Amino acid sequence: MTTTIEERPPTEATQSAPLLRNFIGGKWTPARTNAAPGEPPRTLPVPNPATEELLAHVPLSGADDVDQAVRAARDAFPEWAETPVTERVRYLHAFRAALLDQGDALIRQITIENGKIYSDAAGEFRRAIEVVDFAIGMPTLIAGYNVPQVSRGIDTMMERYPVGVATAITPFNFPFMVPFWTLPIAIAAGNTFILKPSERTPLSAIRIAETFEQIGLPEGVFNLVLGAQDAVQGLLNHPGVDAVSFVGSAKVARIVYETAARNGKRVQALGGAKNHLIVMPDAVVTPTVESITESAFGNAGQRCLAGSVMTVVGKAEDTILPPMIDRVASLKLGFGLDEGVDVGPVIRADSRDRILGYVEEEVGRGARLLRDGRTDVPEKGYFIGPTLMEIEADSPTAGIELFGPVLSVLHARDVDDAIRLAAMTNEYGNAASIYTSSGHAARQFRRYMPAGMLGINIGVPAPVAFFPFSGQRGSFFGDLHVTGHDGVEFFTRKKTTTTRWFQD
């Protein structure tokens, strides 16, 4: 297999880690990175967030690199679009088999570059494969429909065609899974594809490209551009890009949506979240505590579906909070490949410092720390201990996505009050869950909770691949969501043909 890294003479910057390369038109290509003539490429370090070991240097690709990838994708598009859908999904069958063959290595790679524990990484890997399984059904999913004799001697049919060149701009928190929300569906539908992964976690994307190279996917169908803001801007503004899918912060999601739409592109942009977990007095205590713990502190709270606010209703305060405090205090921090570790680090030192700053601000306003995670952390790595704190509904952090292992506690009178708090305290609408044995409370929650993905006694209500990932309000900008039939709709254009045949 072709090497994915550029071997260079050792220097202070690169002697302990490789410089990564882009994958464009089926070839591993050094990035130009908008560097001045004679200057080395612009790069960022990629450390293991649990150990701070330097793993690689990622190039900051610029407009020229993006243009090269778009041209490769455009050149490949006509032939790929004409490839029968049955042949396209054969590549996905081979891709799936190759991924499964190296499953353990890929799971370990996710853990090493992201910091999440092995079991969380394994779950991420399984969820990615789910979307490949779904996309393999494209011969059926892409089918249109027809109505003969809509009028006398006239027939009408609807057919689906690929959109063109699609790109995905993906985040650090699920470096393997989130690219799969779009990638298999897009290429199975006949589009060519450019992936721009997070500059913080580029190594899983490298493995995806290597696997496509291994199975012999035609050149230019999949392309990989590494980088940060310059690469994103290049993709959003390039006239050769037809569709953009983005997952990241709400602020950037709005910018991506507005920029891409202004440039006439089809766009979906998934943003931030502030997900509420409502605990009713009739919740079954032990499984509820376990479920909330996993929701709030799994992946160190760095999930867009993580529970970040626990609203205890009425007497639930007496039954849930004491065992919750004990369970949070029992969680063990460390490197996700080590035995017995429950919680890994956040992604970088600046993330750790930002989250701790918010906790300290809340404490300064009078918040009560039920479990203080600011101390007793490993010496190396970007760790925050799981933190549980009571806040007021009008607190600034009640509406801010902290994206870390911090669970805030609010109090409500009843289920309607808890739903009202979720609506008034933040602008997001990604996910929410309720813990209850009451069908009435669950029905009220399902009907009136202002979020797109709901869980009833489920802490992370992530839909399987054949349903849409359906965030609302400030968590999503666009019309068609990722995955499920929405994903097929997003990556296809509909043509309706009305036919009449004249007879001499």
C-alpha cells in the first residue's frame, strides 16, 4: 500500500511524528498549505489527548489544495455517475469487509487520537458500519416511481440522479463515525466525495482513505483534504462543489449554512446542543443513574447527544441525587486503552481550560458543586474529573454548550415545568430524554419537548442509520438531515418526466 505520510529529514518539528498528506485523485499528495515559496508547509501538531504524545503533524491545506481535490472529484464524477448502482454498492461491500478485517486497529486508532475509552470507540465503529449497511441498499433506496395515464395518453415518472461533487466537514468528537453519516450514502448514490476532517483528529480519516485505496475504488471518487479554516472556506466558496454537509459548533454551523447557501450549494449544517435529561419521581433509580452517567460522562461529555442538564422533578431529588453523586465519584480517569478506565480526557488543553473556566464562574455565582472534578486528575493529558453542579435556570451556562464532563442540575415542579425549562434556557433542540414509569409523562414529553431526537429511559437517543439524525432549532440549519431517507434525498436530485407519444 502507498505510504500515507511524507518522510522528511528530522527537524525539531517533525523528528518524532510524521507529516500527513492529502489523498487526491487516488494519490497521496503533499499539501501546499498556502505557504510562501521556500517555506515549509503550515502544520499543527496532533497529540494523544490522554498522554500528550505527539502522533503526527497535520498540514493546513489552502485554496490550491482544495481546488486540486475538487478538480479530481469533478473529473471522476461523470464516469462514476454512469456506473450502475449495483456496481457502486459492490465497492461498499468490499469496503465494509475491509473495515471489519481491521476493526480492532481502527477502534484503537479512534481511542488514541480522540481520547475516548475503547468501548466508546467500539460503539463509534459499529455505528459507522451501520450506515454502510444502509447505503448498500441503494438499488432500492434510489428508486423513483411512476404513474401511467395521468391524463389521456400521458405518463409521468420521477427519477433520482446524483447531485455531483459532495463534501463533508466533520468534527473531532467522532472522527470515524461522522464521516460515515454522509460518505457511503453519497457515493452509493453516484456522487464523488471530498472529506475535510477535523484538524484535531485526522488519523481516522487517513485510515478511511487507505481502505478505499486498498479495495481499488476508482480514482477521484473519494478525496481527503486535511486542514482547518482555509480548507473549509475553500470548499464553501468553490464553484465545483455542489453539496456541503457540516457537523460542528452552532456558531460555525450557521456560517457554513449561510456561506454555502449564498453560493448556491445544497447544504446541511449540524450545530451544538444543550440536551436535557428529565428525571421524574417514578423513575427506576439504579438503571436511571447508570444511563445518565453514560449520557453525561461517556466520551468525556464530548457528544452532541450528551446529557448536559439533569432536571429533577419534585421528590426525584431525594431518590436520584445521592446515588448519582456516589456513581460520579466512582468514575476512573485515564487513557482509554488502559484497564478499568471510565472517562478519558477532553480533546485539547484549551478545551479543558475553557470548561474549567465556566465551572469556576458558576461557583463564583453561588453554584453548589455536588461533585467537584477540578482536582485529582492525571498529571499528563487534558483531563477534567466528572463534575456535578446545581445551577439556577437563569445562569449563563444553562444555555451554553460546555462540551465536557460537566452535568448541571436544575429542579422542576412537574413534567410540564421541566419541558418549559428546556425551552426557555437555551436555543438548541438536538436531543432530550425522560426517565419515568408514567405513560402520561412520556406522552407529554414526546409531544411537547422542543428537540428532534427523544429518549424515553434512554440517555443517548441516537437513531440507527435508517432514521434521520433530526436535530431542531439552533442545533440544525437546513431542511434534509443526515442518514436515513433524508440522506438519500440530500444526495440525489429528482427529475420528473411527463411523456406523450404521438401516432401518425
